[in-house]
Amino acid sequence: MSDEFAGFVKKAREILEGDSGLEDIEDYRELLCADCAFYHHGEEENEECGCFLLLKALLERNAFDLEKALRELE
Ligand code: SF4
């Protein structure tokens, strides 16, 4: 596995194994922003880029297969 998406992989695994949910904005931040070079935890928490909004919207609609994405990245 590449470390490029280590934050996404860690959070996705936790969600799929039932150790974490995908309920509040912090869960989405951990999943989608952890590997982003622009992310600084605790700063600019209200900033949401287009990629974040798109992936969040797809996840909320069950239109993003988290399990398949994790398989591809592991
Ligand atoms: S909202 Fe977008 S730009 Fe900001 S940290 Fe998350 S992925 Fe990066």
C-alpha cells in the first residue's frame, strides 16, 4: 500500500469495521482531508473545497463505494 492515502485508508477501515462512524463533519474531515496538503487540523475548519463537497455528497447518497475504494488502495 502506498502511504499517499494513509489517512483515508485508516479511517475507511475503521468505518467498515464498525469502529468509527461517518456521521459528523469531523468524520468526513478525517476521511477526506487527512491526506490533503492543505489540511491543518483546527484551522480553517469551515473551509470546504469542491472535492471535499463532492465526495461528501456522494458518500451521503451511498454513491461512493468505500469498500471498493479501500480494496484498491490497500
Ligand atoms: S476541504 Fe479540500 S482543500 Fe480543504 S483540507 Fe479538505 S480536501 Fe483539502
